[in-house]
Amino acid sequence: MGSFIKSWLMEGFFSSPAPPPSPLVSKPWRTIDWEDKQRDLQYVKDYKPQTDRQQLRILLHGPVGAGKSSFINSVQSVVEGRMSKKAEVANISGYTHTKKYKTYKIQKDGQNTFCSLVFNDTMGLECNSNRRRKVYVKNIKQAMKGRVRDGYTFNPESKISKEDQYYNRDPTANDKVHVVVCVIDASTVSQMSPKAVETLQDIRDEASDLGIPQVAILTKIDMICPEIKNDVKNVYKSKILKQKMEEFSAAVGYPMNCIFPVKNYHEEINFNSDIDSLILSALRDIINLGQSEC
């Protein structure tokens, strides 16, 4: 009996179960300087396009509820230094609050001065009919060309017509889009329908045909990884986040180095330096990508 127990112990029957694998890798797979937020902030504030009086126009698109308006508010908050809610955000899941095509200037330091970049917010993508998907792509294409004036109300059933008062027949270089940003909720990447993927691919193709660079922003990263929720600095150590980024890259075609995860400000009332750093790092890369177009 004693030898049997001894053998049992030696084979590990009484040993503790192996700990689960860590959700984090030991070394970040992408680096970011968390301690130099001020450098990136100053870069954004000081940025000037090569062409005098030009502004870098950044167009946001993506599914309903992905966080487009929240990203604009987050950028404005970090740059200005106070919480901003200029872009209205929907509180109902699956509901798009943005109905009008609107340009958002980014104010600096609470003064009456603005950064040399603007954001254009668009209606969220709905895939409940083929018609709506096609109309969405056509409207985004017209916006990229600078043919949609500020204030246009999106009609999900029909694209903007040349007779519409908000149709811009003679767009200037300032009206045209210089960078297209696809905003995606990281927690929904695996649930994206084939129709949604196809629509995002179509927009990417249209932007490529127009020579406009594109990036993707992955939002709500804290919802897919508790370690990121506890510490944003874990963003580039998270195995599940990298998996989501690779999954989105394979589906829609964005290279990994053109996909940037961010944590938007939503319910927070105080700033978090690491959240700021992540937003500013993504914004700096967007600016760098669009400089050659502006």
C-alpha cells in the first residue's frame, strides 16, 4: 500500500493543477513611450500641412456603435485638456446618433485657436439591407471626394444627389479627405457579418482608388481584456487583443501596422495619462500617414 501511494505521488496525482496560461505575453509586441505624452501632444498642436492654410481632413466611418463620435470627443478632450462632449454619442446599443455630416475642429488649450486637422463624422453602417449597404458606400465615396457639405443629413435609402443643396460641385483641396479611418468595436470583430466585412472592404477599395491612405481604430479594448481594463499599459501585451487585430486585418485587409487600439473616454470624469498616450500615439500616426496627401 505504501509503495502504491508513493508511486501515486510521484506521478503527480496529488499535485496542484497547472496554472492557466497567462493572457499576457512577457514582452510587448509593439512599443509606445508611455512617459513622453507631452511630446506627442505638442506634435499634434504644432502640426502644419505643407500647403499653406491647408487642413488635414480625417473621415471616420464604421458600424453603428463602434465609437466614432467618442473617439472625436476623446481626441478633443486630450488635446484641449478638458473633457469634451461636442460630438453627441448614442446611449442605446445598435442605434446611430449621428445623422448629419459634420466637421469637428480640434481646439487647442481652451483658446480660440485650432489644430490644423479636422474630423468628419458619418452615419453608422447598418447592414439590414443590400440597398443601405450600397448607399452607405456611395455616400462615403462622395464624402471622400469632398462633395458632401457640412450639415448634410444622411438618408440610408438614397445617396446624396447633385441637386441637393449640400452637394459640393467644386470641392477644393481643403474639402477633400486626406485620411480615412475605419472605427471598429474590438469586442464585435468576431461577430462581424460577411455583409459588414464586404462593405468595409468596398470602402477600402474606393479609398485606394482615390489614393487616400487608410487606418483602422479598434475601440472598447478594455471590454475584451480585463488586464487592459486594470492597466492600459497591457494593451500591447494582450494576446486576445492581438488576436482580434489579426482577425480584423485578415478579414478587411488592413495591415497590422495600420491598426491602432485605443480606449475612448466615455464615463470617466478624470484624465488617465496612459489613455491619453494611447490616443495621442494613434493620432500622431494618422497625421504622419496623411501628411503626403495634404
